Amino acid sequence: MKRLIILAMSLLWGGMYAQKQAVDYINPFIGTSNFGATHPGAIAPRGMLSISPFNVAFDTKGVEAPLEKDSRWLSNPYVNENKFFTGFTHVNMSGVGCPELGVILAMPTTGALEVEHLKYGSPYKDEVAKAGYYSTFLTKYGIKAEATARQRAGISRYHFPKGEGNLLINLGLGLTNEQGAMLKFVSPTEVEGMRMVGSFCYNSPELAYPVYFVAKVNKPAKHYGVWQHPATYEGVEAKWMTYNGKTRFKEGFMREVVGDSLGAYFRYNFDKEEVVELRVGVSYVSIANARENLEKEIGNKTFDEVYAATRTAWNEQLKAQVTGGTEDEKTVFYTALYHALIHPNLLNDHNGDYPESTTNKIGKNTKRFTVFSLWDTYRNYHQLMSLLYPEDQLGMVRTMLDIYKESGWLPKWELNSTETFTMVGDPASIVIADTYLRGLTDFDINTAYEAMLKGANTLKNNPIRPGVEEYWRLGYLSVDGGVRGPVSTTQEYNAADFAIAQIAKKLGKKADAAKFGKQSLSYHKLFDKQTKLLRPKHANGSWYAPFDPNSGANFEENVGYIEGNAWQYVFMLTHDMKGTIKLMGGEKAFEQQLDHIFNSKQYDMANEPDIAYPYLYNYLKGREWKTQQRVHSLINEYFQNKPAGLPGNDDTGVMSAWVVYGMMGLYPITPAEPIYTLTAPRFEKIVLQLDKKYYPNGQLIIESNASPENIYIKKITIDGKEHKSYFITHDELKKAHTIRFELSNIKK
Amino acid sequence: MKRLIILAMSLLWGGMYAQKQAVDYINPFIGTSNFGATHPGAIAPRGMLSISPFNVAFDTKGVEAPLEKDSRWLSNPYVNENKFFTGFTHVNMSGVGCPELGVILAMPTTGALEVEHLKYGSPYKDEVAKAGYYSTFLTKYGIKAEATARQRAGISRYHFPKGEGNLLINLGLGLTNEQGAMLKFVSPTEVEGMRMVGSFCYNSPELAYPVYFVAKVNKPAKHYGVWQHPATYEGVEAKWMTYNGKTRFKEGFMREVVGDSLGAYFRYNFDKEEVVELRVGVSYVSIANARENLEKEIGNKTFDEVYAATRTAWNEQLKAQVTGGTEDEKTVFYTALYHALIHPNLLNDHNGDYPESTTNKIGKNTKRFTVFSLWDTYRNYHQLMSLLYPEDQLGMVRTMLDIYKESGWLPKWELNSTETFTMVGDPASIVIADTYLRGLTDFDINTAYEAMLKGANTLKNNPIRPGVEEYWRLGYLSVDGGVRGPVSTTQEYNAADFAIAQIAKKLGKKADAAKFGKQSLSYHKLFDKQTKLLRPKHANGSWYAPFDPNSGANFEENVGYIEGNAWQYVFMLTHDMKGTIKLMGGEKAFEQQLDHIFNSKQYDMANEPDIAYPYLYNYLKGREWKTQQRVHSLINEYFQNKPAGLPGNDDTGVMSAWVVYGMMGLYPITPAEPIYTLTAPRFEKIVLQLDKKYYPNGQLIIESNASPENIYIKKITIDGKEHKSYFITHDELKKAHTIRFELSNIKK
């Protein structure tokens, strides 16, 4: 059987294996340890559906520091070091910091029907993960389980041994903390249903909503039905209820079953080895749409056809192609690009339907995106999208504006058309401004500007900028105002105000440009000359005391900062590096403080506020080699071809975007300023395939003589002409055909 | 406002109030105490929906012997002595012995939104209950709540005071022990959903199924939404879930919400007193059908129009009209007839759809009945239906045959197309035979006969007659065979075999007639000459010891009998009264034993096995006055115009049928034998309106000189000719125009 498949695949793909393609370097295991929170499951670019192994529910008795979903804050459906498989989940998030989705589990078993995951779960071996494909071998059952996916539908297939075999669809278990499901068999081979999800990051539980699905098996089961875990009855009647609290099996039941914890089963008795395929379509609109998504995306296509189509789609999406470097470096690079193309993902169904935000209406759009982790992504992610995937980036901006039109506010941390109000600041304004300023202007800038001003200027009941009245009045958020992380939130508002100022300037709105430009520097009021750090302050102007600059690292709660400490925030506002240099007391002091952060291990590669720090030496003439050195060593240390090969949460592609830039030799140093700063690339040749509509040259080549020793820039030439700056504007980049880095092993 | 309604009602009904009509005697409170298990809610004849006040959920702390649903075995949605209203339920059972249905609660409140029933419940006063109408005044809120109903849809209306008002639809609470619900707002005035019900009498929980509904308010609410009681999360994450275990309010949410415990709310702020109407349609097939039921049965009709139509329907259904007797006697009589017309009720939707039994298919029928409590109803209920409602009775028989075709077996205790396997015996065969032998032959007798034989002769895996192999082999079920109540179950099988013998004779199947006729007397083997009682026996023929004839009364578990003791079963098999007389040792001994049962208070008026005992004196020449005396005094003692006016569970109309017969002066003494035995009627004139298709005379008049003293029969004449027997065949009855009872105060 296996031989036939391999043969079929070879015939199908023909010469594809003749040479290793970009897609073949993708290693979905990267980020599946060390809290990277990626998963190795099958997914298509920006897919709404993914089929991930789920291995975070197990018996923790006697396990030290278990990576189990309910034993700690754990946001992954899969952790590489875990070893207990309890099913394939069909909707998942990648690289986020809170547990959510991870539902609609499909699990094959053999023998008697067992539906308790602690009992039916299996160890496994021989995992394989590629772009659009995952497989593993369940040792308890002798079953090979495989998965592949299109954007809204996927197939899993199971190689059952002879004898009793079961396929479970468990709606009781999930990464989400929500409960509630519906299941209805519509035929002996098809079940439809829904599962409640939501309350991302323990916020907005009242917005929990259903994900709908349709699941079909390709072989009629001997028995099928729904199981239900009922609540345990506590009344005196319990003594007559011999079934009290026990799982019940509704064999052959074909009306809806609703409740907190349900599952469906297909039970077989094979007289020889058999392969069963499970096709699942999902939707956030309706069961009918889930069914249409499945029909339109998969229909009668075979598993191999689906995988081939998704593999091709991934290969085509890898718009930066590299030559040179080690195999591991290529793997890190292409996998990072892959991880950057998972979120934001599509929310609209094949027919364009999507649930609008707050309106209860169904909207129509072919590119309605979701999963906007904007506090993270405004810093570098969208800049990469604007460069390599401008149509997607425009779709994201248009989605943000639609969310504004629907809900009255721009998004902050949007998930499936709900605003989860996770993290702080006003990041959407920055993303929109940045996109426009990079020449992607095909959206309604007037509405966008209106939305930005509403977020900035609404003094009361402002869900985007709480405390903004004090912010405008004092120039900072005080520790007395009740706003979380008043120092860092002040900085976030400053960053947004800088963006608004830039767009105001562009639109010729001089007064606004001046007002927001001035306000974007208001963080100066929090600068403490003693410590050369930003420091929490009272509304009356006195410093908050005692002040411990170290407090707040490693996600510790902290009076001044969100997810970070004073060291990790002080250099955040790159739009004002000249100002920061001045505050610090000149370039030398600036460099010393920056060095101190790295040398004292206060630099946190795993979180966003200090993500641009290694590039800041480029602001110090003659010290640019430190950027090259730091970036080089950070990549070596934190970005590797192994499950722990991300520094921490991928943050919906932000860490991945960071390493993509770092390996290309450029970084979009200031959000909402169309400029990149430069460092030494990692490859001999990087070809960026650009969309001619926005980048008339159609491609950009970055060349270098990179090697493990050649990590320092000697000379930069653009189309043969020396480029003396360590910065390059987006317009210069657009015009360039080839940027050549002459590297050496000697600091310049 | 009220005045206008009264005026409108007077205009509408015109002369209806000129004289008190039969319908006006119906008192739905009868049976709502003393475990009668009826409810006073609004219902149409054989309605699938009823709107009952629900008052069996309250705080029992400090309440001695509370009649609270979870504190004991309680099968009522309403108990007259309770005083805490927590809503109107929209599907209910009447007079049954197990808690089931009692769901889809509608509750009006004022002030802040409160959805916990222990907090929102209200005392009440001024209850009014009529056929098709119920109202009460909720003293906590100053709200008058009213309800009226058609067969599959109903209206409740609420007279709100000025200020904040709420209308709740609580799917978390219910009489059933099942959980699980779905709710979806489809517009600000309409919500659709489903609620799991089932596991009647703690049986077959795996067959639990949804009841679907659509609910519409006539005034758009200011706020509306769904509440959800989530499960309490026990993981370490609970500390971040500030909402853990707390009820959440999904304001304005318009997708499905699914889970164990949900509700919907409509929130108003009235600037003056306002009336809000809630229209609810239900279905056991689908939400679409529930909506169609609502549209077709109610649509835009007003509350008063709906009530008028249902009142008229009830009046027309009272096919026995009485003259004379006291007001209380008329009330007892008409209310009993009313209670006999609640179950079996319709299961099919307005469009004919109904869920088939076990097939998962949707069937079509205009008279698909459900709620067959056949262990009870085979004894007298269906005989009354055959006489007064022959088309309904035929519909019930056809339904039973359809259930056989669908599931492979005749029903035993059917509820909403599920077989609950409550009680014992093979009662459907008896009902079908009885119907056929009374001349209602318009059904497929061949299939019926096949079904009867299958139930009787299938020796293994026979869900209808467990132990039947031993029964045929030994003539009785032994205490060793594992069948519950082996003595009484033997008797039940004998009763069924008598019925099969009768129908076999009718169909000319002589061998079957002989075989089943002989077997129908096999209970003789359990007759113990010492005690003159039936006694449990071992398979080896020895008596089970020790034997306590008194054990088993009051539903006590007992080795030989189901719901009864030896006294209450010994005379059950009326098809063999001659045999019983012989076993007892002659008429004198028979009379002594029967007298002993009554005198020692072993006679149980509240349960079925001994329900015919008072009529058995008619088998003893010269002792018929004892029947007249016993029936008279039992009616006086147990059947009264008050909430406790039924002896116990109405048993889906069986107790009511008993008193209807008793007051008419005749009783269908032997199931499957078309014969009645006679006693003194209670009224001067009883006019039975008969269906000319089956009863060519079209009516039968029963006349008498009944009075509180004239309780003994002096002479019976039929159409002027003296009738010397205390029995009358169904054929004689059919031919008769007038039966006249000459009564006296002297025993004959």
C-alpha cells in the first residue's frame, strides 16, 4: 500500500524532487518547544483550518513541570517534548500567548470504544512535518495518522490494522477553556456540529462563539453515534439514575445533541488493513458554509492531490528565495517565512461570508483577515507583508477599517471578529499609517484617518486608549490613573501619535501633524536622569517609589510596564532616537546603556518592546559593527533548526519576521517611517519576488559574500553605486535592483 | 385595559355565556395535589404543547417534606400546595409517575436582570385555570401572567408595571433530569432553540432527544441576549478566569449558543404599564417545523382568539353531556373527561412530520400519537376512546402498528417515539385486540396479529416479554428467572394471551386461539390454596418463602409483584372470573376474600392492578349491590372537586376514565372482551354523542333517577325492555338508544 502511494506521488509530482525546492526546507517543528507555540500541523497559507497533533492533555501525576494545558499557562495545542497524542485538532492558533481554539479533535483507536482522552491517548513515534503535511505513528494502536489541509478544509487519514477500529471526533476536549457543543449525524458517513470557543487570554467570555464544522468519512462505519458526558446529578433522584454522571452512547442517533461535552464516533471492524479518510470543513458562519467550504476546497480530491496543491501553494508563497548559507540557515529562513504566513488568516468562507464584528451581520469579502495581534505585529510584521505580500497587507488594512466600520473602533487584538482587548496601545493606527507611507494606498485613507483620530481623541469610554484624557493632560499615564503599565502604555500611545503625525503630514493636515508630532515625544516626561530609564510617575509629577528597574522581566507583574521592565522599554521609541540619545546624555552614554542591557542579560529576545535594540547601534556612527555582531549572534543563539529554535512565542509571526529580516540584512527600524536599517545578510543571494503593481522592478536581489566568518559589513553598493548609509528608505529600496553587501570578518 | 378585554370577549363569544356549558365545568386544578400529577396549565385537546405554571423548584431549607423536584421522586411540573413560581413550562406531561419534560420556562420579572430561579422566583395569588387558559398574579413583581394554547403552539402574556421589565426563557431549569440546550436569536423579537429531554423514569438515557422551539415577543426589547451558566473550571488557569463558573450574559448575541445550561432574556424599560405576549411553537422534528407550527396555529391571532378557539375545541370534545347531579359531580365528570383527552397526544407537526421510532427517519401522519402508558391504559382507557372517540382510538392503534413497523416491536411505554420500557407486560396486544373486537377494524389486522405473535413467541432477546421462554415452558415466571415481579408479570402475559386468543378466534385461527386461550389461564399454577392468593414460585415448582402477602403495597419493592402486593393482584384477570371463583373455592369464598381486601384496606384505588375489583361482585348473583355500593363510595372518597381530587397519579387518564365510567354506570370489565358491567349512574341523564360511522344510532342516552340516596339498581331497561343482567355486550350497547336505570335507596 505504502509503495503504491509513493509511486503515485512520484508520478504526480514528476520532476519536483529533481531538486530541493524552497518549500522542502520548511520545518514546522521549529517553535514547537521553548514556548514558541507554533504547531507542526498541516496548514495552507493563511488557512482558517489547520490539522495539528494535540498532545497537551495527559496525566501529570509524577511529571515534574509538565507542559500540560490545565496545569499551567500553556498556549500550545502541541509541545514537542510531550509524548501523548489525543487527537488532531482542526482549528488552531500559531505562536500566540494564550490558550484558545485547539478543538474538533479527531482520534483513531483500535479495540473497544474508549472516549476518555486519558485512556484513549497514545504515545507515538516517527513524526513527519512538512508544509501542508503531518504524520505520526501511534504506537499504542499501530496506526499511522496523516493530515493535510486546504484553507478551510482538510483531510486526515488513518491506516488501521485489521480488527476493531474507531474514529472519534471529540468535542469535549480542547485547548480553549470554553465548553459547549452540538453534534448531528446527517448520514452514516457525515456528522455536522459546532463547538463554542472564545475568551482568548481570559478576556471577553461573553463573546464566546461557535466554530461550525462538517466531517465526512470515506467508509461507512458499522456503528456510529454521539457520546455525551452529562453533568452529575446531585438531587435525591441520583440514586435512581444508574447512569448518573456516566458517559452515554447515543448509537445511531441522528438528531442534534447539545451539551457541554460531546463527541462522535465511527466504529469499524476491518477484515484487513484499511485506510479511513476524514474530511473536515470549518466555518465561523454556519454549518452550511462549513459544508460548502469542504465541497469547494476538497470535494472528491484525494489526500495526495490536496497535499500536492497545498505544497505548491506554499512554494509559491515563499517570495524570498535564498542561495548559499547552510542547510540549517535555509531551513530557519524559509520556516520563518512560513510561520509569518499563518496569521493573520482568512476568516471568510469560500463564498465570502464572514461574521462581522459586533453587528451580528454576515459580511462579504474575499480577504477578510483575522488574528490581529497588533501590539506585536505593528513593529515589523506588517512591514514585511507590505514588501513581499502587498495585496495581503492591503487586505489586512481594509479588514481593520471594516472592523472600525462594524464596531466603531479599530482592532487591538482581534480574533474571529471579536476584540479580545489583549495588550495595550493603539497599534492599528501605526500599521495603517505604515502601510500607506510605503505606497500601499489603495484603501479608504479618510476613513482610516477618522478612525485614528477617534482612537486618539476620544477622552471618555475609549476602549483603545484607556486613560487618554490624562495622557493628553499630563503627557503621560500616571500610576494613579488605573491604566495597566502606565509607562509602557504612554510609550505605545507616543508610537501611535508619531504614526498619526506622519500620516497627517502626508495628508497635509498640518495642525494635526504638529499636535501629534509633539505628543509623540511626551515620554520624555518619564525619563529619569538618575537611572537613565523611564520611570513610573504619580499624577502630581513625583516619581513612583521604590523603583526597581529589574522588576517586570519574565512576565512578572510590574507597576510601570506591560510584559517587560524599564531596561526593555527605554529604547523602544525608535522614531525618536535622536531624542533618546540626548536624554541619555549623548552617543557615548546611549551606547553604554545599550551595552549594559545586553551585557547584563536584560535584553529579552522573546518579547517585542526591545526587539529593535540590536539595530540601534546603527544610530551611532562607527558603532554599526555592533549591530552586525549582535544580530548575528542573536540569530545564532535563538533561531535554530530545532523545536526550541524560536526565542519564545512566535507572536503570530513577529519573531519569524525578525529573523527573516535579520538574515536578509535589513530591518524596518521605525514603525510608520518607511525606512530600513541595514546589517549583514546571511546568504550569498536573496531574490525577493515583488508585486510589480507596487514594486515596478518586480524583484530585488540582495547579494553578499556571507560566510560564518564574514559577518561585518565592509561596503554596501546599490546597483553598483556605493551606499554610504546604514539606512535605506523604502523608496530607495523600491528603485533598487541589486543591493550588494561586501562582508568581511573584520569590524569596520 | 381589562375592561376592554372583557368587552371584546363578550362581543366575541356572544351568547356563549347565556348558559353554563360543559367546558365551563372543567377544573384543571383537580389532580394537582395528592400526587395526581396533572397540571393546571393551558392546553388544547391532545396538545403537544401545554403552558403550565412551574412551581416545583424552590429552596427546601427548613421545609418539611417539600414537594420539590430534586428533593424526592416528584413527577409534576406543578403542585397545588407549592407557592413559588419560576416560570411557565411549554412541554409537559399530565398524570404520569416519573419526572420528564417540564422545560422551556418563560418567566417575567421586573427590575435588574436576575436569571437564577431561586432568586427570580415569585409567590403568586389569584390563580385561574380553565380548559385552555391559566392565569396567576406574581406578587413579587405585580405582574399578571396568563397563558393559552393550541396543539403545538401557545401564547403567554404578561401585564408589566411601568419601569424595568424582563422576560426570561430559561432552558437551564426543568422537570426532566436531562441537560443541554441551544439558543439562537434570529431577530430582536425572535429566538429559536432546542432543549434535551428524555430518560423518562430513569430509563434509556442514551435515547435523550431535543425538543425544538421558536419563541417570539410582540414588542422589541431594549436589550436581549443569551445567558450561559458555564461549568466551573478547575485547572490552574481558573485563577486568571475572573469569570470562572459565573453566569455570563451574551448581550445581543445572534449566533448559536450551546451548552448544558442556557437561557434567553428580553429586557424592557416601560414608560407605562405594558402587556407583552410571548408566542411559542414547539416540535420534535426541527426548528423549522416549530416555526411553521407557530405560524399555522397562531400566526397573528390574538391571545383572546386563540383561547376562544381552544375553549370551543374542548367543548366539542366533551362527547358525554350530563344533566342532574351536583355542580361538583358535573365538575368531577367533565374534568375527568378533559384529563382523558390530554394523553396520548399528537407528536406530528402541523405538516405531518414526526420522528419515527428507532429509524432516524421523519414520518408523515396527521394522527401520530405519543405517550402510551399502556400498562395503565389497556385496562379501561382505550375502551373509553373506542366508545367516544373511535377515530382517535384508531389513530392510536395505527400509531402502535407504525411503531412496530419502525422499531420491530409494539410499544410498551412509548414517549415521543422512544420506548422507555417502563412497567411490564405486553399491553399493546390487548389494546389492539380490544379495539378490533369493538368493531373498530379499520387498521391492518394482519400486521397487528403478526406483531402480537412476535411479542408472544420470540423466546430470546424479547424486549416486550422478558422471560417468555420460561413462561411458555413452566406456565409462569419463576423468582429465579431474573424478571421483575414474576407473579404479576405472569398475570400480564396471561391477560395479553387472552387478548391474542380472542383475536385469533375472530380471525379463524383456531390453533392459536386454543394455544393462547389455554396459556391465558396459566396463572393458576401460582395459586396458593393456603392463602388463596397468587404466590411467587421457584423454577423447580416450590413456593418462594417467606411469603408476606402485605409486602409490596405503596410501591414498596417486592419479590413477586410490580407496584402492588398479592391482595391487589389476585383478582386482576377478569377474563377468568369463573376460574378465580373455582380457585377460591366457590362464590362465598370469593366474596369473603374480596370483602377482606376492601375491609382490610388492601384495596388501592390509586393503582391499576385492582382497579376493577369493585365491579367483581357483579360476578356473584345477588351481591351486585356491593358493586354499586363500593363504586359509589370510592367515587365519593377519591374523586372530588379539589386539587387532591384524584386518588393518585392520573396515569395519563386511567383514573379519570375510571370515574367517567363509574358515573355513567358502566365499566369495560375485561380488556379484549367487548362487554361492560353495570352499576348505578350518577346523573339523571347522560347523552353520549357517538360517531355514526361506528355507532349507527349516533347517540346513547343513559337515564336514571340518581340521587345521593338512590345508589342501588332496582331495574334496568334498554329501550323500554327490561335488561336482567348486570353485564351488557358492546353490540347490545351499540344497538341501544336508551338505557334506563331505576335506582332506589334499598339494596336489591
